[in-house]
Amino acid sequence: MDDSDWEDGSISEFDGHRSEEPYKEFTVEFSGTPDSAKRKPVRRATAEEKDIAELVHKVHLLCLLARGRLIDSACSDPLIQASLLSLLPADLLKITEVSKLTANTLGPLVRWFHNNFRVRSVICEEERPPSSALASALETQEGTPEEVAALSVALFRALNLTSRFISVLDVVSLKPDAENSGPLSHAANRTRSGIFQSATVMVETQNQASTSTLNSSSFDDPQENSPSKKTESKSSPIYKQSNDLMPDSSACEGPKRKGDVEFERQLKMALFATSAGFCENNSSHIPSPLRTKRIKSYVCPSSHGISTAVGSRKMGPPLYWAEVYCDGENLTGKWVHVDVVNAIIDGENKVDAAVAACKRSLRYVVAFAGNGAKDVTRRYCMKWYLIASKRVNSIWWDSVLAPLKELESASTITPVKDSATIDSLEDLELEMRALTDPLPSNQQAYKNHQLYAIERWLTKYQIILPKGPILGFCSGHPVYPRTCVQTLHTKERWLREGVKVKDSEQPAKVVQRSQKVSKVQVSETDVYPEGDCEVSQGTVALYGRWQTEPLCLPHAVNGIVPKNERGQVDVWCEKCLPPGTVHLRLQRVVPVAKRLGIDFAPAMVGFEFRNGRSVPVYEGIVVCDEFKGAILEAYAEEEERREVEEKKRNEAQAMSRWYQLLSSIVTRQRLNNSYGGGLSSKASNLQKKDDTVLAHAGDDDRIQQQCKMDERKYAPPVVKGDQHEHVFLVEDQSFDQHSSLCTKRCHCGFSIQALMVMSS
């Protein structure tokens, strides 16, 4: 290594010998403590903000899926694959002749790729198509982690190895205003503040590493095997060395995380305490200078024997890698994790820890192949309960991946033992991982766990029955399977599901009535006056499903619908209908049933809140099955007749409004002719100023002649009424040249007006 890469530091020399006296204890006091009373109140997100955050989350997922498919398509480019094969040494081409491919067989190939392709230290801000980006990375033999991982997939496919491109879809948070919800970007990593902005610790790797060295142990701390180097010291206080170890806060570009600020504060305290201890002990002397190596970027372009610690904040979490199907692994073969960026093979169990070290989570890990995609998060996420609440609805996500999964399966299908396929075996493996999650070590994880539960996190309406088998203990609390958790309801709630509580059953649990629903229960007692006496006393009796039996309702006899004491039928679900009846959810169907003389009962379907009270909601009626056809036929005729009447009513209303409008115009014109002399003169002056109006003006004889010629066009000679026929004589017609209105009058006093447009 070049000696210019090292910076010499020293410790102050106080005496010529080292003191054997241990360091003295001291106490650090903080004067300013956060006042709980001055903390800002926590703002809860509204329902609209949650919906918008979910939509943004889904759109971002779709965009990242499309990007992954584009990169996968670029990995199958024949030109890129041929270029990679031309760079591959001849001895590595023999990997295609191996009958049973294993993870150890991939070791030399991964080492060669890791030594010849490196991650670019400066991220290019220009966005390019995936094919162009891969071609450029292949030409320069360096690129982003995404491009390097994609090139490795292209090389594996060029060697006829079944491989997939794996990407961690780092989407925005599903919850609004979540801390650190933004996606991780390489540009953001470079501008992160805190201790991680300083140099990343680098270690030397042996050039002649065996294949086992490339195994999952590569995720371990690289500092454990680094040799310690002892040198001489120069006179310089330790406290001054902190200026080299800590970054300048004024040069920080990105926002600081809370963890970074706390880490910086604790590190400064430790350095200050160390320097204070040396100053107090004047007889101490350590003749060993400190040589600190500082790396400007996380990639050393001059040597490939240096590897960065995986999962460091400077390097960022592993977000891209490859999967190669090795038929020599296990009995039926398996997908092997291959990370050429960090030279790691078969390290799927360590990916979660590396990502968690960078304060990220494996919410979505998707495999791309054959222009398709498949969710393989279960293989890499070791703590599913931590990400279950951060993922989108599984029904929507499965529907999105359904067509893509078929494309991915078609591109990787290969017959193996028992005529199974790679896809079916992988699905079985992922399902087994979902059912065999280890027991969490903290109690909070059991709150919404899908497999395990403890009594501490049960809700008021839940109970564990039977209490066994006990799978383990967590802080003294027994852990039960989630299938042992039973949901409890009141008698009325079980009736809504079509079952009733047995007469001889005792409540499985009695809880206090909630104050929030007290008004609702008081309102429902008006509808159900026979409510439980326990409810009225401030407690609620709860029953389990094992204490219920099917609801037995009376049958409809002789066309009579069985009703309750309120003269209605409570239709909470289809099971609540009496046998032999049907529920008609139609509007205005009650008059039809009354007109036909058919017995019916109003259908109450639930409750709603009005003016702070809970009132019943009715929808349709309940009738016997034999009257369903007659009611529907009569209802259709009634609706048709109602539509015709409504149409006539609308036409009559339109005619009435037109008559009012025309009558108003005639009355206004008559008043203007009789009493509006001044207004007519003003209108005449305005028309003189307008060239268009002057062009249409003419003498009275020509206007009267035009009225006679257009008599049939603008007004019919006879308009029929109820008992009188209006007759419009030519001598009774008049024309106003200012308003261009031709008025025709009948001897009964009725008149109509028409607008005349004269040509020049």
C-alpha cells in the first residue's frame, strides 16, 4: 500500500514510563434535559392522507416492477452476453460442462467477476435506458451496484445457467409522514451526515481465498481478521485526534438522523473522557502512535483485494444480486444467492441483517426472469413480523404478480425428480418458511403475529382456547399457536351471523362495557328491549362459536311471512331469512305488494347514526317464494307507468315555463311600445352607433312585405287550443324595426312574436 494513504497521529508524552494506576471514574452531567411538557403533540394522519399514501405506495411499486422487467430484458441481450463471454478466461468456460452445478462450482467465476468489475464511486445523475447503461458499464468495467449485478446475470445466462435478477423494491412508506419513508438512493448515501460520512473501514482480503471463504461467512465483521499494526507515537493530544475521526458538522449536506446525532454525541463524550483521563494521570505514557487510514470513496480503484464491509451506511445495503439454480444442491436443487458486488455466495440468511444495519427493511424482494416477476421475500426476510404491517394488501399484490409469475415460471421451468418443476418446489419452500418462522424474542412481535400469540396482546373480544400446545415462552409468557385464539361476540352479534347461543351456555368472558358505545347500546335497546341484563349493569357477556348452534326460524306457511314482535324481519345475512322466503331489495316495492294483496314484512338490514342516535335501516321487503315472480312483473309495469307519468310531468312543466317566458317577453314589449318612448329613442341612438344594426335597417314598406313573405316560416297561421283556434290576420301584424320583432295578434287578444333577420 502507498504510505501516502496513511495519516500519522500521536499521543502526548507525559513521562517516560506507563502508569500502572487504572483510570479514575468520572461522571458527566447534562444540564439541559428535554422537557416532556414542551414536546409537540403528535398529529394523527387523516383517512384521506392514508388513502393517498397507499395509492402512492402502489404506484411506486408498479414503477419499480416495470424498471426491473426492463433490466431483466437487457440482461438477455445477445450482444452483451457475447461481449461478456469474450472477456471470460478459457478455464472458466468449463463450468458449462459440469453435470451437477453447486455453489462451490460458482466460486472461481464469482471471484473473477468481482476482481474485474467494480462499483463506480461517483454516481452518474443522467438516466439512460437499461441496455445503454449495461453497455457502458461493460465497456468501462464499472457501474452502479444495479448495473454490476445485472451484468452478472447476463454472464450466467450466457453460460446457459438458469439465473434470475433479484431486486429489493425500496418503495415509499405505506403510512403517511413516516420517518425515513423515502426510498434509498446512492446519492443520498453520499450526503448522509453523522459518523457514517467519515471513512469506511477497509480490510485486506486474501488473494488465494478458498470457495468456502466466499460462503455466507463473508457477512461477518471484517475487522475481526484485520491485523493490528503497532507504530511509534508523536506528541499530540488524543482529543485533537477526534477532529480526524469526526466529520465537520458545517460540511454536512444531508439531514441528520436521530441515531447519527446520538452516536456522534456519545463518541465525542468518549474521546473527551479518554483525553481527560490521560491529563489527570501524568505518569502514563503509551509509546505507540495512531495511524488512521482514510478512504475518500467506498471503492479502491487501484486494488481489487480490498472489500467494503457489507451493510455499512457508506456502502449502502445490498439491494441487487443474482440467483442461480444449482441442481446439485440438496436433493432437488435450489436457488443460490450470488452477490458479485460483495463476492458472496449462498448468503441468503445474512441479507436481512446487512439491510437492517443500514436502517432499512426487506419489504419486497422480487426475482425477475423471462420478462416476468415473482415475490421471494420469504427467502431473505428472517423476521417477517417486522415487515408484515409495512406491505400492501396481499390480495392486491398477488393479483398484480399473477400474470408476471406465469411468465417467470415459463422461463425457468425444468423437469426434476418426481416430475415436479422448479417453480412448484420453490413455492413449497416459501410456504414452509412462512409456516416455520422462529419464535420472536421480544413481546411486541407477538401483537400481530400470524403464527404465534401470547395472552398479553389479546383484545377484549379474544380468548385462548384450548390453552395448548405451548410452543415456548417469551419473558415468562407462554406462547400459543394463533389458531388457538378464538373470537367472542354477544348474543345479538351471533344472531347477525345466522347462529344463536345455546340456552344452557354460560358466558365465556364478561367484560366491562365501553363508554364510547354506551349511547349506541342505549339506542338499540329501544329496538331490542329484551337486551341482556348484564349489559344494563355495565358489563357485556361474550360467547364463543363453540357455544352456538344454527339458527332455527319458523317456515312460511300459506303465503304468510313469519315476523318478529315488531312486525319485521331482521336480515343481517342470508341465513337470517325464514325458510321459504326471499328478500327483494327494490325501491317503491311496498305499494306494489299492497296493491296485489300479498303478505310481506319490512326488511331491517342494520343501523345507522342520525343526530347522535342509532336508528334502524330498512331496505326492501321479505315475501314468500311463490309470490316473487308476480311482484317483479307488477313492479316492472309500475316502474314503466311511473316513468311515462314522470316524462309527461316534465314536458308539462317545460311547456309552462316556456309559456311564462314568452308571456313575459310579450308583456315587456307591449309596455315598451305604450310607455317606453324615451327608451325607444335611447335604443335608436345605440343602433346608430352600431354599423351592423344600421346595415339591417330599411323602410317600413319593405319590412311589411318581408313579414308577409315569411308568414308561414316564422309563425303558423292557425294555432289550435283547447276550445278556440287562433287566427292571425295580416292587417293585425306589426313590426318593430328597433328590436326586429314581428308581432302577430289574434282577435281574442293572444299574440306571438318572431325575430326577423333582414339582409342588406
